Amino acid sequence: MVNVVKTSGLLAGLCTAALLLAQQPPQPQKPRPEEDLGPAIKVDVDLVNLFFSVRDKKGAYLPTLTKDDLELYEDGKRQEPKFFSRETDLPLTIGLLVDVSRSQEALIEEERRASFRFFTQVLRQKDMAFIISFGADSELLQDYTASPQLLQRGLGQLRLNAGVSGMSPTGPTVPLPGGGRGTVLYESVWLAAKEKLRSEVGRKALVVITDGVDVGSRIKIEKAIEEAQRSDAIIYSVLFEDPRYTSWQYGGMSGEGPMRRMADETGGRVFRVDRKNSLSGIYDVIQKEMRSQYACGYTPANPVKDGAFRRIEVRAKNKDLKVQVRRGYYASKE
């Protein structure tokens, strides 16, 4: 079980968003029609559901594998899949988390344009998305919707949120003493997974655009990863850095390690925006991967619900293939 941690900045951001939404007239959102939801994923309460992708040495996705091409293990013991299929049309739930701290100020406009293009390309009628921005605190800019107009409106609200502990490439680069807060990256991942994705079913993903440096969260990275795993959410980490900001300005901290850890533990990938890889190009790769996944479910040979973490491994019999899957799950008493 995850201990609920209340943080004033985090909750204040949510309350602000809730009040703003409450003051606006109801806006129509596209529901997910029951007849379009596709095959049910949960067969029984003991079923462990996995979504994963398989690539060859050149990075190409392989869409024609069968369960006989793979082996499934939990804590080193072979498991027998109850079902196995390639899923391209199963409803997709995406949470976009955008860093709007001081170090990202010059990048916000590009994030806005590329993110809208991503939504218009990846979302289909039965998919849903939400948007959270984070800096000195977190703010829900758009709740679940499939409407391009509402998503564009939400992206239009991306604004610098540096708070009292904002950083400058020419000034102090550590959180101010006396409770000042910097970027609450881990809190935002924890919040999105717990409050938005935990109750959803089907394929779930968090796309996090940031330089990866967290200097304000009261939630540790371990708790953020745990909540993502409990929510069956895949994290795609997109490292987007302003060249004016370097690791020494953060006291030697680098965001790549933490972002890679969150992606690896949840079955996602980490990308870096640079001269060879634009944000739009990275979004295209993420979109392709989301539509090239396999779905697999199994009933664990170990039926004990003790809340312990169980390690998962999916091995390809062809050693030249790379399977991208989350590292495990919690055998929760829930």
C-alpha cells in the first residue's frame, strides 16, 4: 500500500485547478462508448496484465510474434499466459506531464506545439488524455478528454511556474532556505499515477517532458515509481534541456539517471531532445510504440496477496530481440 502524503503546494495546485474548472460552464467531452471498448483485459481479480513491445537489433518493432516466441517469468518461476494478443485498438489513456519550471521557460512554446500535434495524431475516438503542468507545484490543466479543442486549450495554459524557489542560469541554483520549493517532478508523477490512472483500465501511459531535475518534491522517486507500477502505467521520459542550464548549476545533479530509472522500471523508454532528435520526432516514436504493443495476462502461480513486489521478466527465445516490459508489480491485498 502507498502511504498518502499530503503536500501543501501539490494540493493547492489541484484545488486551484478544481475551482477554475468549477467556475466554467460544463464542456462536452467525448465519452468512451461501451460498444467500442474492445476486448476486456481483466478476466478475474487475480490476473496480472502486461503491455510490452519487442524490437530487433535495429530498433524495429516486431508485430507478428506469438506467445510461443516468448517466455514469461515471475520471481524466476515460469508462468503460463491466460491470453496473448497484439493490441493496436485497445483504449489508450495518456497523461502528459510538462515541466514549466524556470529551467524550461524557453522551451514551453515548442512543448505546446509538439504536444498538440502528438495528441491529434495518437488519440482515437475511444482514447482519453489529461494534462498536468509542474514547477514549484502541480496543476491540472485539462482533465480527461478526447477533444482536440479542449487539449489545445489546456496546452495554451502552460505558463512558467517557478514559485519563490525559481532558478536562473545567472543566479542561485538551489532551493531557497526556509521552505522554498523547486521542481516537483516526482510529486507530479506520483499524483498522476495515483489520482488519475489507478482506477483506469486498459493501456495507460505517462509522457513526462522535463530536464529530469527534481529539487522540490516531498515524494521520493521510489514512491513515484511504486505508484506508477501499482497503476500499471508506462512512463515515457523525454529529456528536454535548455543548453543554458547545466548539471553544475544544480549542484552536480543530472536528470538523466532518475528519468531512465522511472522509464526502465515501468516498461517505458527514455528519449533526449537534441540536434538529431526533435521533440516532434520523439513523439512519433512514442506513438508508434503505443500502437505496436502486445497484451498478455496470467494468473500467478504464487497466490499469496502479501503486498510484496514480484519481479516480472518476459524473455524472447530469439536472443537478438529486446523485450520492453515493466519490472514487476505489487501483490496487493486490495
